[in-house]
Amino acid sequence: MSKQSSRRAYTGRVIDVDIDTVQFPNGSTGELEMVRHPGASAVVPFLTDPYAGDPQILLIKQYRYAAEDFIYEIPAGKLDAGEDPAECARRELREETGCTAEKIEHLCTFYTTPGFTDERIHAFMATGLTRGTVAHEKDEFLSLETVTLSRALELIKTGELKDAKTALAILFVAGFRLER
Amino acid sequence: MSKQSSRRAYTGRVIDVDIDTVQFPNGSTGELEMVRHPGASAVVPFLTDPYAGDPQILLIKQYRYAAEDFIYEIPAGKLDAGEDPAECARRELREETGCTAEKIEHLCTFYTTPGFTDERIHAFMATGLTRGTVAHEKDEFLSLETVTLSRALELIKTGELKDAKTALAILFVAGFRLER
């Protein structure tokens, strides 16, 4: 599918919208609208040894205008221009929880909703945390909650945890990293 | 966080963009941009008994302009106006794979990326499938692949499966529904 032309239909603060004219594999052409996003990092913060017992993780409960509610999430945020995803994960962890991490390990990278946006989220796990002070952005309203990994899985199973990146990162780390 | 005013900054085919002026919990006001989406359904199609051995599921490999590549996904699509999410899952399953399902069961509902869109995806599992003919939309280019559940989990673990809704729905069903 090749791009023949593109026009920017909307320029925003976090996202832009392009309308691209593309040629499809069968030779026909059409228009596709695409929400352009710089990408983001997200991180599962382990407060205790992830490989011992039922480890503790840090969740944030954040008011999301999109959800008209507070929802559980892991620390996350968009990449600055040219920023390395692992560095972004460290920065968002520090900014949203006040924690610095000894170790940041990549879990997976995924398209959040590829039908209409090119946003990719890079998910990490953070270990060896040191607590510090928090510096929230003006439009962020959040509190921190410490839960066990098994409790986080329960929140996913019951539907109380409704954020896709958070559920996916936790299921990924529980299923593929902490198996013994 | 209460809405004080809203203006539509972009009207599209699948999504719209609103710029809302909102009052934050601390009393200050600001603007938030929000990609408005009608919501969608997605469905994990089981070709064999999900509770027996290593069941077979149907994946689609679809060209996504956002990813500039073919990516693995489960059948999914946006809700028509007033459409019940379970009906949407049945319809998308039929349209994208030609299969009709005896049984559609809800797995979970999640926000795809609540930082900038209100899109929610309702994930289902489908069992008792009957194969039929496929009717693809003009701008859909996809092929069907049958994989075992353990192979699908391997694709998630290795990062070959890059679509969040697909990874989340498969990890959810494998972790919470098929446990014995």
C-alpha cells in the first residue's frame, strides 16, 4: 500500500490527523485517515523482587477525561523528540511516581489501535526502585496504589482494570517473564 | 473534571477530534483534545474445543497502513450506530473470516489508549464455528491463518504479534478462561 499524497487535516498538541491518498494492492486508490502519534513508553514498576513470591507493583489511579472516571494504569507517557523508549520509561516512572529504577527491561512493543493510529507503546518492567518526590503535570490528577501482582491480575480478570497497555504489560510480564 | 465547552476540530470517516475546555479538580481550566471513536468489538475465534488440549484459533494477517506492514490480528471492527457489541463481534467474524459462531462470550472491555481517545474495545471469544464465504471491504487486504493457542502465545512472547487488542484478548482467554 503506497502513499501517493498526504494532507494534514488537524494539527494538535499530542496528535495530528493526516488524510493520505494511497494505492491499494489491487491497484485502486482511496483515502485513509491516520492519527499520527509520536509513540509512548509504559512501565510496570516492581517494588519487590519480581521473582520472589507474589511481588508488589505500583499502579497509578488517574482521572481520564476519555473514560470520565479514574482508571488504573501503569506509569506511561509519550516519547519526546528523539527520545530512547527506555529513557522515556525511566522519565515517566520518575515524573509520575517519584521512583528511580536500577534496571529497566523491555517487555514488548505493540500498536495500540492500528486501524486509525500509528501509535506504538513500548512496555518495560522496572526493578530496584528507590522512592523520591513526585512532580505531576498540571493536567494530571493521580494517586499511587501498591498492589500485589496477583491482585493486579484479579483487577484485570474482573474488569476493574480497563486500560489496555496496563493489562497487556501485566499479563505479559506475569505470563512470560516470571514463569519459573 | 467537567466539560465547559466543546468544539469539533476535525470530522472524519472513522474518528472525529474534539477540543474540549474542561475544569480540572483543582479549579483551573484547560483544553483537552479528544479523538472520538464509536467503539469496537474484537473476537478470538476457536476452531476447536477451547477446553481440550491445545485448541486452534483463527488469526487474520492484515495489511495495516499505520504499521506499514501485515500484522496478526483477531477479527474486529467498529460498532455501527446502536449496535450491540456481541452482535458486532458476530458480524465482524462473519465478514472477515466467513465463520458463524454458535456461542459468543464476553471476555473484557478496555480503553485502547485513554490518553487521547475514548475508544473502547469489547473482546469476545467465539466457539462452535461454521465456515462460510468471506466478504471483505474494499480497503481490507487480509489472509486467514490457523494457529494453535500455544503458537499464538509464542507470537506474542517473541513480539511477532504486535496488535494490542489481539495480544490482550488472547492472554486474557488463555489466563482466565481456559485454566483448569
